[in-house]
Amino acid sequence: MTATGHPRLYVLMIGCGNMGAAIASGAVAHIPLIDITAVDPDVDRARQLLSQQASINVVENFESLNDRHFDVCIVSVKPQHVEAALQAVRTNLPNALVISIAAGIPLARLQAAVPGQRRLVRVMPNLPALAASAMSVGFANGDDVSERDREIVEELFGAIGQFCWLATESEIDLATGVTGSGPGYVFAFTEHLQNAAERMGFSKELAAKFARQTVIGAARLLEQDPRTAHDLKVAVTSPGGTTAAGLAVLQAPSALPSLLIDTTMAAANRADELAKVQQ
């Protein structure tokens, strides 16, 4: 039994690339009595991506699973391979909880691929999972997913950052515009902050250090300080000072405020388009 009174959890990870390895490594580091087997054709790469401390069995193909049964299956392969992968391991998953992190594949398609599976969940983590700082969102397949199933999902994805449930499946596409694509916006901001520093005359190396640490420090403050982003912005802005001068440009109505609305909606709309293609 685990520390929470539940039996050992046997998990099958289909695909062990960057995201799969991050989830698996986080899970074994934070969840007691969990047993993870990963299937990935590139065993050596998978083992390199996994934490060196992670005790995870990696096999090359589905045949290596033999007749083993699993409590949970996390599908972490490219969207076009999801259905074939689930069909290949259906005998290893009698009444298992199936969690898909494949973008754009709705629960209806998962259900059609493996009609016997009813405990289905979609989760969308984001790239900071690689640093155990993900913002993951999920949606469960109605009453077929129990409270214990939900706890398992929360434990697995809480091990790589923060997790929250969404009310409808369609909200996953909306959230993608913020949580899924959001790290790209932050990286772009950091890149352009570095470029601005270079134009001021700083070397590329020093400009990169300025930009990276400024963003890292601000993010850490957001994490540790209970004040809102708005309150922290006010705290760093003296009336008539340098930050106020910069923010006057950045926060002009036609600048960052409208730009981020357009940016997130463009990403969300594209996620919706991709989802409709997959349906």
C-alpha cells in the first residue's frame, strides 16, 4: 500500500520523449510505490532523457510487455500514432485509466479507438514540465472517471508542476493559447529584451545574461510573493521613474494589452482548427 493507503500503481508510458520522460521522472520522484514501464523504439535516448535516479523500465516495443497488466496508461506519442498505440496495448489495459497528452485528439476518438475503455482523460502539460514547473490542464470523461482516478491524475501531473481541471473539453483549446503556447511568448520576450540590450551597446553574452536573469528573477518573485502580478508591477514602478517610462510604451493600448489578446486568441483558434482536423 502507498503512503495514502492505496496499492502500488503500475503505469505504462507509451512514448518516452522529452515530455514523457519528464512526467515519468517526476512521478517516480514524488509518488510512493509507483512502478513505471515506458515503451519507446529509441531505448537509449529515452534512458538519457530520464532522470538518472529514476527507476523506470524502458522497453523497445509492445511485444516486450507480454501479458502484463497496468492500472494507468499515459499516451505520450505524436497525435497520428495515438490510436494505433492504444489498439496495440488494449489487452494490457483491462479497465485501466487512460491519460492522453496528445494535442488535438478528442476523447471521442480515443473512445472509438478502444471501445472497451471508459476511464479516459485528456491532459495538456507545457514545456516547463522539463524543469518540473509545468502548468497542466485536464478534462475527464464524465462519470466514468472516479474520484480516485482524478486523484491519480492530480498526483502524476502535480509531480511536474501545477495542475487544474477544466469544465469542458473545448476549454483545452482555449487554455492552449495561454498555457501551452505561453512559454513561447516568454521566450520571445526574453529574446527581444536581449536584442534591445545589445542595441544599447552591451555584448551578446552580457545582454543574454541580463535578459535571462531578469525574466528568471521576476518569475521566481511571482512564484514566491503572494502579491498579484499587477501589485508587483506597481511595487517596481516609481512615479515618474525609469520603469514608468518604459511601461508607458509597453502598455500603450495598441501595444502589449491588445498584442497579447491577439496572440493568445490566434494560438487558441489554431488549436481549435487542429482539433477539428483530428475529429
